[in-house]
Amino acid sequence: MGRNRAPIVQAAAEASPSRTARQTSAKEAKVKAEREDSTSLSTLTVQKLKGDAPPCEVPSSTAVDHESETLFFNTYDETAKYGSEIYRCDMKKKKWTNITKSIVHLPHPVGSPERPRQLPSRFAGSMAFYKSKTTGQRVLFIFGGQVNGTDRNDRGEVSSELIAIDVDRLRWWVVDVAGGAVAPRLQSTLVVVKDQLLIFGGKTYVDGQFESIESYSVCTLEGGQWTWDVRDEHYPDHVPLLGFCCDAVVVEDDNNQKIILTVGCTDPDNTDTLELVPRSFIIFDIGLRTFTPQLDGGGTFPGRVTWYDLGNLPGSLKSDPSSTSAIICTFHAEPAQSPELYVYSFPSPAGCRALGLRKKIAALEGNFEFFAVVGSKAYLFGWTRTNLWDIFTQIPSQAIVG
């Protein structure tokens, strides 16, 4: 039968590129893409974002769905009707959407407390994205935060509730977590690893003052029930103070997932600067639940910064996003000092490498004050003189890989 079809196959071959030609074309396209990436490294272009952008200068917390390439902002504006607002930015369409008004409460079960229909405000609550491997349900988790404060200086009630938001059905509910209660807090760090929620640090309001929380908690899903497996376990003595507003990313180490933790603010009355040096990095083994401070490290570390964002490039979007390195973007209060990016790698010998993009970022027209990895791409988000969060620039992967 193949012989009889030979003339047809030959005609098709004459009308389409040969295998060798296709391979050559693919190589040329790869070289072109690498050349364009190299060129963009030296130019860094500013691109526009459409839609309804968040009105706040600093997000209260953020989360990322790498698979759909969506960034979520949880903002807080004391002048707004709803206080807390949830925005999503579709990086495929380059468009912001305010989804707050569309999020309504699920009908409450019989006997459970009445809830307002609208999503409650949670100033400085921690947020993370979770996708169920069994049902495919996509959820934003928000833990803790200030319940009834009117602004960042108000000493409102601090919560320990875990709120879930189904981002497809736009429904919210308070998760019934078994195993007892954990301490209320705000500005903690929330990390999702498979069917586990891990909460590090934060601060709480005690006797008229905010105090830093030096402990962690673990919440696990099993049989459809979330349970606190670890509740407010104090960090071991050999772990430096992590404080609040610390950051974390999941990484791979010999096929084992671990968390790189970085220090935050340890003095609630003094949040002017943070220090990022070798001892500022701690490796948390998820399986063993052990902490290993990284006391030594080569290369160039950021040192003192005003604030920073941490991210990583996903190794595989089909599994939990992870890689072997963390990307650090540092920011400074001085307007003349632009952001800089670093790549921190471990295991031993751990090291940090500056990407040397500060001058190129400074040459861009706009204020860039937020960094995130969305999908397999790294972005700096900023604003122009007239609008907040209306521009971004993509950091070339060549600069990160080195």
C-alpha cells in the first residue's frame, strides 16, 4: 500500500520543507530567540498593562497561578468600600481585573455563624495559590490579617482564620481546620507545597504593642479535611530571628522539595532596612521539618535593603513549581537607587550573584517596585506618573541562567 502511495508522498514532499530543512529552520528560530533575548538584556523594554489596575502602591500580599500565568494582588485601601480587594493580572492577555465585587460567600451550613455576603477585609493577611490535584479546583488561601482596622496604623483585631476563594466560581468561605487553633497574626509568610500549607513568622498584637512571632505552623489536607499538624512550633535555637514580612520559595534539592526562607523585620518599631547576607538564608526541609541556616556563601549579596521580593523559575509547570535557585529583587527607599536582581543558589557552596541590571532598570521610564515570577517568566511591575501598576518589563531568562 505504501508503494502505491509513493507519488502522492513525493508530491507532498515537494510541496513542504524536508526534514533537514525543518531542523535547520528550528535551529535558526532558536538562535534568533536567543539573539533577541540577548538584545533585550541590554535594552529592557517597557510594556503596558490594560484593564483595572490596583489603586494601592504596595500589595498586602500576592499569589501566582503559574499554569494559567495569572498574578493575584490582595490590596488594602482604607478609603475603598470593601477595604480588601482582590485583583488578578492575566499575563497572557496583559490585563488587570478587579474581581472583588464578584466574590460572594457560599451558603453557610446549618448551625454555622452567619457571614456577610461580601469578602471580608483582611489587612496584611498572607495569600497563596493552591490547585487540588484530585478535583482541579483552583483556590486562593488568605490566612490571618487585621479584621477591623481602618488603616495600617490602627490596632484592629488580628485574625487566625483561613479564608478560601475559588477563583473560577468566585466563591469564598472560611475553612474549617481541625486540630485546634493557631495564634492570630498578620504579615506572616504562607507557602503551599502539594497538600500542605506552611506558615512562617508574622507579628501579633500583645498588651498594646506588636510583637514578632518566631514560630511556624503546618496545615495538611487529608481525606478532604484540613488539619493543623504543627501549631506554633518555635524555631530551633540555632535559627536566627525571621520576624515578619520574611519571604520564601520552594526549591528542588536532589529530588527533594525544600523551602528557602529569608529574614524579615524583627523589630516592629523599626522597619527601615533589612539585611540580606549569607546568614539571612535558611533552608527548611519539608519532609524532615528541619531548619538549616546558611552561614557561609560566596559571591555578591545585597546587604542592606528597604524591602525585597523573592521568586524562582519553575522547573516544571506540570508539577509543583520549583528550581534550584531563588531570584531576589531588592528595592530601596531612595528614589535614585533602582532595583537590582540577584540569583541565590545552594546547596554548598551556596552563593549569590548580582545580575547587574540596576542601570538598565534606571534607564526605563517608570517606577518599578514589585517583582514576581509568573509561569516561566520573571517580571518587574511598576507605574507611570499617571497610573499605578500599568507597566511591566520582562527580565530575560539569559540574565538569570547566567
